[in-house]
Amino acid sequence: MPDTPDQINQGPDLRSRLKPGVKVRVTQQIAARNYAWPSEIVGELVSFSQKQTGSWYAHSRGEKLWLDRMVIKKEDGEVSTLNLDEFSRVEIVDD
């Protein structure tokens, strides 16, 4: 994985527990001028990794921007790919 700061702000312990099959809740928000629009997704973790984008970013590994990406399968079978940022909150859900 590239040398970039963790974007999952709950720390390295959580990162080590994110394995396929774990049930997670991810809360993300879109910031607007005077409010935030939250979104929550709950499902089974399919994969979690850092992926290279097509964007150029100076002084990073391979001169590319790397993002934390998580693939989640929801209970209804829908598969969602999430790009995590510093405002994303990831929790492991106990059944």
C-alpha cells in the first residue's frame, strides 16, 4: 500500500479488523454551504484496499492519487463501491 495517511479516522486497529465478511456501517456526508447531507450504508464487507486513480497528484507514489475504497454488499444484494475520505466513519456492526 502507498505511504499516505490513514483516511479511516478510527485508527489502525479498525483497519486491521476490516476483513471480507465483516458487517460494517459506513456513514459519509456531502458538505453544502450551510448543512451536511449524511448517507449511511450497512452491509457485508467484500473488499477494502487503496486503489490508484487516474488523477495526477504531485509527490505521491507513482505520481497518482490513491484512495481508500471499500466494496460492500447490502442485505438486498446490491453491491456498492465507496470512496472513503477524512469525513467517512466506518464501524464494525455486532450482530
